[in-house]
Amino acid sequence: METTTEAGAATKRAARVGGRIFNFSPGPAMLPDEVMLRAQQEFLNYAGMGASILEISHRSKEFVAVAEEAASLFRELVSLPDNYSVLFMHGGAKMQFSAVPMNLIGLKAAHRAAYVETGVFSAGAIKDAAPYGAIETIASGRADKFVRIPELDMARLPKEVSYLHITTNNTAYGTRWNKFPETGDVPLVGDATSEILSRVMDYSQFGLVYASFQKNLGPAGTALVAIRKELFGHALPFTPPLLNYAAVDKGQSLGNTPSTFNIYFAREVMRSIKQQGGVREIERRNDLKAQLLYDVLDQSKFYKPLVDKAHRSIMNVTFDLPSAELLDAFLKEAAREGLYALKGYREVGGVRASIYNGMPLEGAEALASFMKEFERRRG
């Protein structure tokens, strides 16, 4: 018999806008309904112009105002210091895997950089940086199968490195840095793709933070970069203009035609975050969503959490079931209940519930309720 909580969750699912499901995809990810609806309303006729945001020039005063407001909102939401620039760049985070060393590894003559390996995407960043200098992995969680953030001995950080790179939240495995390393004069670089604007962070700790849009900001294909201005001007000679931070900054991210729709959408997302009370309020809600799922895992002898409790992400909750057969049944039944894209990353397996900013509390409630009922029936 269905419980009151389960019935309530089902009712909320049925009442969602346009019959939309709860999308737990790691990206492209679920976006806020209210922003999707506003984009839909304005799609054919932006700001009374009689044309779509997709159709107007990136150099028009109307679009320049969009880009400027998007950058200003990001500054406001994260309390970005005045000595940082906000850039919108092509290619998502993986393009930044190359752009970061191209721009920063020349900060010191040794052309050395340090990386911490905490999962799939940090490993990709290490690989892509290798052609541009001496790349050193000074800590890695690989031996522990990335179930926790590895211990980082800052004494191992060579003074001649140009920067230290970390991935602040690990999408595939479900871990995050709870405390960022103190790097002194060495710029700290953070790939914050899967948690941008999800929790309060002190950006002054970083020389550079970058993030793809497709988790918390909007459609895929664009990256936001927040960079300390003193780091401009050290790009390697062969760095393409579209990857040269100083050149992109000089052109106010509009040196060529950017993805205008993506920037517009990110502005709308950030407007929504501001209206909801800012990043601190978003973090409070994200903590609630994650706690709903972790409470089920902590009270269960059926489900197996995949990461160390002290390093859990609030964006990506990962766990496994006792057998492959039960996992397959869980995923199929969840999909029928409108709980979409819960399959774990191919190298990890199990279940991964990505509960980014766009996932409402009702989605986490529905999944937690389903997990309890599935365990009751099959555990």
C-alpha cells in the first residue's frame, strides 16, 4: 500500500510542468522550470524586438547588455573581487583543460604545473595539459578507486610550479573538496563544472575557476572562467586567440560570435538564483536534497554508498545495489516512475543521482521514497 509520502511524491511528479520528468542526468542536466518557461516565452520575440535572441547580433546593444548583466550577476552572486575578470568561452570545461596550461604554465620559466587526481575529469585535465610542459601529479586517489579526496602534503608542491589544479567536485565518483588547499603564491586553479553556484566558495583563494555551463548554468558548449587579472599576459606563443584569456578579456568575450543563447540562458539562471536568495540559499536547498538521499543510504543495509562519508558530494550521490540484476531492476523501475538517467558512470557502475541546482526538492523526495519502497520489496 502506498504511503502518504509516496503518494505525495507521485502527485507532485504528475503535476510537473508539461509532464516533465525528474532528470538526474550528470549533464546536460536538469534546468530550472521557471527559466525554461521564460526562455520559451521570449524565444521568438526577445525584449519586443520581433526577433529571437538566437537571431540578433552579438555586437548589438541588446546582446551586449545581456552579456554584461550575466558577468555582473556572477560577480555579485559569488562576491568576486574586483581584480578578477569573468569570461565566456567556447568548448566547455574540456577546452579549458588545454587553455589553462596554455595561459598559465608560462608564469614561471620552468613551465611546470601540479595537479591533484581525484577522478575521471581531473585525469583528463592532466592528460590534456601534458603537451605544454612538465605536469606533476602530486596527489592521487586512484589507488583507493577515488572514494575520497587524497591527502595533500603541501610540502610536496614545488615552488617553481606555475599553478596547482584541482577538480572541486567529482561528477563520476561523487566526492568533493570540503576545504581547498592553501597554496600561498602559487595560483590555485579549480574546475568547478559540476558545482558552480551550488555552494558558497571564497573565490579569492583561487587564481582561476572555470566551469562548463551544462550542470548549473545552462546549455552545453560554453564555459565560464573567473580569472585574477594579474595572470593575464603569460600565454604560450602558439595559444589561439580564442583560448588566450587576455585576448578574450580584451574583446569582452565577444571577439567572435559566442553562443549567444547560452549566455542569455546563463543570465536567466543567475537572475533566478538571485531572486531565490542567492548562493547561500541555493546551498541550503542542495544540502536538504542531498541529505534526503544520504539518510536513506545511511539507514540501509541494502544499498552500498560508493564514497567515503567525509568526502561526499551534494551534487552527485553515488551508490550500488547487491547484484547486477537488482541494479538493472532498480534503474528500469525508476525510469518508469519518471526518475530518469540514474545509471552510474561507466567506469564506476551502480547508481548516480545528479541533483544539481535545477533539481527541485520534490525530485529528491521522489527518489528517496522510491529507494525505500524498492528496498522494502526487493531487499
